[in-house]
Amino acid sequence: MTWLFGYVKSADRMVLEVAILSVRSGQGPAFEAAFAKARALISAMPGFISLDLQKSLAVPERYLLLVEWQQIEDHTEGFRKSSSYGDWSRLLHHFYEPFPTVEYFGPIERVQRSAERLS
């Protein structure tokens, strides 16, 4: 199979929220169960685009949270100042040690592999 690569000047991802989540030792399964409940809170927010939670292959209690928002204020003013954020905090914040730092990134370029087969 031959893969095609597309280079996209991306307007489809406006703001990427990135957080490294260090979960207390032995709490990974409980964190994942709580996150399964919490994701409905964030995904219902105006401006939310997508969420991706990944687990480190090298450090079992470390996770990578990637959330796409239409604009940064959708997170900082919308979600963080909502009652849903209080529920999110109660579900998740007690798992973190240390408390994560959140950073925001804007798109420059995205490369995607297409599964189209060339003859």
C-alpha cells in the first residue's frame, strides 16, 4: 500500500489546549473511570471541538489531555467559569500530583496520511 500525505494550512483546529496530567500512584484506573463521566461536562460546552486523552507508554500514571476549542475564551471564560467546571473539578482534581499546567497552541500546519491506494 502506498500512502498519500496532505499538507494542510489548518483552520479546522483553532486552539489546542494541552495538559500533562500526573495522576497519584495507583489511581490510574479510578482516574480513567472518573474521566469517562467528566468528558460529558466538557464536550457539552459551547466552542468545544474535540478531546483526546492518551496514556503514557513510559510512565503509567501520566496522561496527555488535548482539547480543541474554537477560541481560547471558550475554555478560559466559558468552561472554567461554568458550573460544569465545578463538577469537573470535583470529579478529577483530587487525582493530580502535581496539579497540571495548561498551555494553548494555535495551528501552523497539519499533515495527515490518507489511506488512498495508488496504482
